[in-house]
Amino acid sequence: MPNFAKPEGFELPQDAQPGQPFQAVGTFVMDEGGNLTLMEIDGSPIEGYEEPEMEESEVEIEMEMPKGKNAEGTTAPEEMMMRAQKAGLF
């Protein structure tokens, strides 16, 4: 079985004992052959895991937020928050 150091930031359960199993949430990525690679445990990255480089077609495009205030006197992030609240998203 693969063996690795406890990821920085991962906290062991209070009742964890050496040699005894415990449960945690793992984040995996599956390759095209169906093999799994463990990326994170409870949101803490596994040392040595490197995300594969994106192909040019997969590169995310960064969207620039408009700076300054709009005609109503709010910034773009403030306007987005107000729209989300009105839509009942939170």
C-alpha cells in the first residue's frame, strides 16, 4: 500500500491510535486507464502530488472585474452579492 507523511494542516481524529484504522475524506483523480491518485485528505494536499499540466485548450481564462463604481454607486462585487441575495441564493 502507498505510504505518505501526514499532510500539513490535516488533523488526526481524537481517537486515532497507531496501527488502528480511521476514516477521513479523500480527494482522488482518475486517469484515463482507471487508476486513482490521492490528491488530498480532508482538504490537505498530499506532499508530492502534482496536478497535471493543462493543455492549451483547457487553460482557464481569467476574467477581469470592472474597477470603480457603477451608476448606482456600487462596485461589481457588491452588485453581484446583491443580485445573489435577491435571487435567494443565500
